[in-house]
Amino acid sequence: MSLWLTNTTQAQQQNVIWTSQSKNSSESMPVSGGDIGVNVWVEKGEIFLYLSRSGTFDENNTLLKIGRVKLKLSPNPFEGKTFKQELVLKDGYVQITGVNDKLNAQVNVWVDVFKPIVNLEVKANKNLIAEASYESWRFYDKLTKGRENQQNSYKWAPQGDVKTLKDKIAFKGNEIHFYHQNTNQTVFDVTVKQQGLESYKTTMFNPLKGLIFGGSMSGKNMITSGMYDGNYLGTPFQAWKLKSAKPAKSHLVLIALNISNNSIDEWNSNLDDLKYKSTANYLKAQQTTKTWWNNYWNKSFIYINSSDTLANQVGKNYQLFRYMLGANAKGNWPTKFNGGLFTYDPILTDTSFKFTPDFRNWGGGAHTAQNQRLVYWPMLKSGDFQMMKPQFDFYLNILKNAEIRTEAAWGHEGGSFTEQIENFGLPNPTEYGWKRPADFNKGMEYNAWLEYEWDTVLEFCMMILETERYNGENIQKYMPLIESSLTFFKEHYTYLAKQRGAKALDANGYLVLYPGSAAETYKMAYNATSTIAGLKTVLQRLTELKSASEEQKQNWKAMLNTIPPISFREFNGKPTISPAKLWERLNNTESPQLYPVFPWGIYGVGKSGLDTAINTYQLDTDVLKFRSHIGWKQDNIFAARLGLIDETARLTKLKLGDSERRFPAFWGPGYDWTPDHNWGGSGMIGLQEMLMQCDGTKIMLFPAWPKTWDVHFKLHAPYQTTVEGTLKNGKLESLKVMPEVRTKDIMLMIE
């Protein structure tokens, strides 16, 4: 690949091309836009689509798929010897072509970025009949048993029978209409009662009540053509079919999707309006969608050209995973770490999971912040600031509920955001514990992994602050969230200290952060390093906000002065960062002693104490034991931030190398599910940090980059800065910094 090709040509060379059909849904290809993700594959001459959309949570908080679509053409162009399926990255669509004798046909699958419409275009050199079927496995109320409940908020401890309720599906004229409407009673009501908050229920945020989601499928000159039953990979389904009224050389199938908490009449009206706008402006919508994707790729990229084929895989898969993140660019809910919008039949990930395509491990509406953060950190350097908004709004929407539970449990202020939190702001009911001791603190999760883990919200607070620093975003609406999160730590640890004795602070005037938790690993921790680093960094950044008042700054400085110092310990006679001052036990395999390196940036290339941080990475026996590239493991990021070039390259090639699936960026399941989005996100972060690290106004280029990896990149830096450069044979061949005045802040770290 020449590094002097245009960005468009380079993007085209990242296209994924298959010249044979797929065996099943695990060999699907993602196509996306707006807040819709579609898995596309061709199996036995028929095109299949799994449809997913952000925010489709049912009564049990399962993130349900919209359904499956099958497209069959007669005569069939995909029964010949020539076949091609291509993900056209530049324009964001999938193109499928087939030649059968003298019949030549092409099917394009694309999603409108600005309207929730999935489009299937058929063009052929001869007349064809097209059959488009909507297939649903939710045609009856289905009991979910055993491990299948991992897809919802009941997980391994359902309380009585749990059912996935059937959808409403029917022909309406020459269209197929389908929707799921939540009942008034949901897992929200169960959780509120479990956690003793019923007196507050009417004032609490409840995103599940009355939620309606689904849509319609119609085709140009297509009419209804009956129903059929089937079974795919052990899951029975029913299908509603449309068929061409007569043979033609071109066909168009439109799938319009709608979601709201309003009445079904209003939902139907909005759906009709959506379909009208789509058909009235079809060509314009197609062009604006292509333009959006073109701009997406021009905004940021990393193209690698090396004699090391694994390094080239890294660059290509970085682009492919960023494409998958673009599936939820305009969603109202965050992209889920455990599969995003591209999960498929679970039996193809784990043969013991004989469940429906709705399944994903670790829940649908439950939020695992330790994992979610890795999906969103890379969006800063890729300049995808607007894509971060759903994640920030997630916390803002649940703030009131988090504050209510704090007041009810402990009588003080501040929002308490636990790990494994529901999309309505309360702890997951199963993680909270159904078999709790009667006198156990009602604000706590009765859970050995999660108890006292409050600090993950600080990373999202920092991301919000970073969007202000990187892109000048107005973050005023999020300030109550940031301040409430900090207030919780101040109030709660003062409250706990006064329960133990008369003094709120220790002898040095510091808060006593006990009991705490250093990630999920070092439990019952005293002054956890991950918490200290988070509090110090967020508070320090707040004091630098130009938009803040002097009174606010003084309050933040006063709290900053009460945060205890990070603790250290020795290995082989050398100082290392300790995960905490003290702790009782280990419960997981994370390395929070390196969180001052990432995400908090207290230690790193060009900063004091780098040798101590490197000692921690190289000598700490726990860190060494826990090291891996799988899933949410962050060793590649730590190594990059520490400037360990060979180690970073090794881990990055493992992290972002081709997956074991047909689509190269469908990693997983790792510790979670396939495709594992925190696997891809942590890979993206590490690769970005290899290329560029920022400290204040300094922009350090190639701090952990192998000389043999030629690269053309464009990344975003603080203060509305973009840096585009080309490195060839270890030498910088071109550099473009915008605005140009920031060129003086560039530091080249490669000789």
C-alpha cells in the first residue's frame, strides 16, 4: 500500500471482500448507520440480515434484536460460480454480486445515517422475482431458563418465571408491521421494590415503561405472499413474506424502524411519516449517507504499511472496528461493550448456549462501566466527540435516581454509581443480591466482586472534561453530574469515618477511603490507587476550567487537598506503585496499580516517576500474572504510555490481529461476548497512544512506535488540534498540524 495514495483510496484498500458464501450468521459482515447495526451474510444462495437498534430494551432489560430478514431472488444469481460480498468502507455499505450463467445481479445493503431506514437495492441485467421475508423467533411468549437469563437483568437469579413476551406482527396492506411494546410492570419495578425505594418510584427515571420498538417492511411493487414456519440453528421462527408483483430488473426493499415511549397510535403515525420521507427523498438520503461516511473517514484514520503482515492487520482492524462504532453515531443509548449491535446466534460462540439470537452475556440494559469506558476513550483522539454524547447522557439521565438511592441509604448527598448498574441508575438486582442478610446496608451490593466499587464514574467525568479540552465542547449541562459524583466521595467517606470515630479526616488531613475497591481486584481496600488517581485528576482538571467560578475552583481545590497520596511498595528492591495502601483479598485479574498510567496519565513518557511506573509494569508479580491481550485487558495501553516499543508492538499485534471469526474485527468472546467491543476499544486506545500522547500543550509523536511500521495517520489532540503525518522507513516524511500555531508544540520521539 502506497502511503501517497489519497485517503479515499487508502480507505478502499481496507474493504473486506469475500468470494464465497457464508456457512451461518457467525460469518456475517456488519453494515451500519445512525443507531442501527445489521449483520449481513449470504447462505445457500439467500441473503440474510439481523437487524439491531440502540435502545430496544424489553420488560426484562434484554436488548432485543428487531428481527431477521431474508431476501431470495428467482432465478438466483447466487447459485452460479461467481460470487462477491464487499464491505465498502468509504461509503458505508455492503455490496453483494453474483453471476449465474448469463444472469448478473447486484444487491446493495445500506442504512440511512439520518433516518432509521435499512435499504436493500436489487439491480440485475434480467428480470427477477424478489421475495423478502421478515422472520421472527418472538412469535410466542418464551420462558427464559438458566443461563439464558444472562441476557437480561435477572442473570443467574430469576425471581419466578421470566418470559420474553411475544411481538405483535401482522400484514398491513402490502406491508409487514412488527413491534414490541413493554408492559407497565418491568424489571424497574422489581428492582425499586427490592432496594426499598418504592416511596420514590413515581419521581424516578424509568426508561422501560411503555417502550415501543419495531417497524415495517415494504417493497417497491411488492405484495403480501403468505407465511411460513422454519428453524434456524435450533431456534424456531415464523415468517411473513412479500413478493414482487411481477418480474423486474430492479427491486427495492425498505425496512423502517421506530422507537418511542408514546402511544401505539402516535408510534404508528411517526412510522408512516418516516416511510413517506424516506421514499420522497431516497436518492438524496443515499448521497447524504455516503457523504457522512466519507467525512467520517477523513476526520481520522490510521493506515499501516509494513513488511510485518500482522502490523498491517492491526491497521486494517483499527479501521474496521471504528466502522462498527459508527453504527451508533446517533443513538440515544451507549454502544454496548458486550457485542454492540452485531451479536448473532449464541450457539456459534458457545455450543452450550442454545438460545435465541437475542442472547448476549452480561445483560442488555445493565451497564458495566469498567468495560464501557474502553469503548469510549478512543473517541477523543479519533475526533468522534458527538458519538460520546449517548454515554454521557446515560449518566446524566440516571443521576437523579443515583442521588435518591444515596439519600435513602445513607442520608447524605451525592450520586452513587455502582458497578453493574441498570439503565435506570440502580444496582443490577442480582448483583445487589436477593439473599441479603436482613441488616446488610441497603445502599451496598451484596457481592464480593462489586462491593465498594464506586469510582468508575470518574472516568466518564474525565471524558466529559476532555471533550471540552479537545474540542471546546460546552459541558455545562454535565457539570451537575461531575459535581454530584465528587460530592458522593467527600460525603460518603466522611460519613463512614464518623461512624468509626469522631474525626472525618486522618492525622494528615486526608479522607480515609476505606472500605474501597481497586477495580474489582483488590477488595476491602484502604486508599485504593485507582480511586485516588481518579479523584486527583478530575479535581485538578476542574480547577483549570475557564468557565468555572472562583468559588467553584476554591471548593474543588479544598477537596483536592483532602485526597490522600498514592501508595508505593517494592519488588526486587525497586519502588513500584501499589494498588492500595492495604487490602484484604484479590477477587479479579485487573492491574489498578497501573491506572495512574492509564487512564489517569499521572505517569508516562516525558513525566516524572516514569521509572517507578515501568518497574510496576515489569516487576509487580500480580501485574505479570494478570498480563494478557484478551478482552478488556489494558496491558497494550500501559506499555504504550510507558514507551515500551517492543512490548507494545507485541501486545498490539495480538490485540488487533485478525479475530477467529470470518469478519476480522469480530473478536471475542474474551471475558464478555462476541463481537467484544471493549477488546476492540482497548486495541484502538493502545494504537493511538503508540502514535501520539499529549501532556498539557505538548504533543509527543511516535512515543512507542516501531520504526519498521510505515504509517499515515490523522488524530485529534487537545485545543481543537488535528495532527496528520506520514512516517516511512523510520523518518517523518510529512506533517500537517491544524491550527499551524500548534506545530511548535510537537515533539518527535522517534530518532
